[in-house]
Amino acid sequence: MLLHKTLSDSVLGMAFSVHNILGPGLLESAYEGALVIELSHAGVPFERQKVYPLYYKGELAGAYVADLVVDNSIILELKSVKALGSTMEAQLINYLRLSGVPVGYLLNFRNTRVEWKRFVHQRE
């Protein structure tokens, strides 16, 4: 069984809707703003630009900022790039590891179709 399947399906549907209406090639922030409207209208709880601290030896060493965290269950990392790369995947995997959020989607809006990759991180 797919973890958070219903919420995942809903979120992907919203991403496709945003892309269908706005089209490809806009800035990442435009798609983020539109997804915020979709999530709000659907009554789905979310946090925008959520900060996750990074600690080293008990001291704050930095922070990561996730684009959208949906219902404390799914992180959405939004891109508007020619192609998704391993650095972007590593970024999302780090967000999942630091946050404890189990599911993440890397979404790319630049091209004629939304490109997406799903990641799952289970705590040991």
C-alpha cells in the first residue's frame, strides 16, 4: 500500500491543475503561489517555506527550507528547471531526513508536462 496515497493523489492532481492553467516555464514562486491557493481552497492544511534546523553536536549549524509541507505528511519541493538532477533529489531526501516527514515529491513545472519523482523516508 502506498503511504499517504489519497493525499498524494490529491496533491498531484492539484499540481497538474496548476500546470494546466498557468502553463510551463514560469518562476517556481508562481507555481508555489498557485499551489497554496489550490491547497487552501481544498481545505488541506499546509505550511509554506517551512524551516527545518540542522544541528551539529547539539548546536544549530544551519537550516533547510522546504517549499511546502502538506498536512505534516508530504513535502513538496518545487522546481522550474530544464531537467531534475541528483542534487535536487538529495536536497529533498535531506528535508525528509531532517523533518521526519515520510513522503516527498520533487515537482518540475518548466516543461510541457509536470515531471515528478516520489521519495519515501522511513525512520529506523
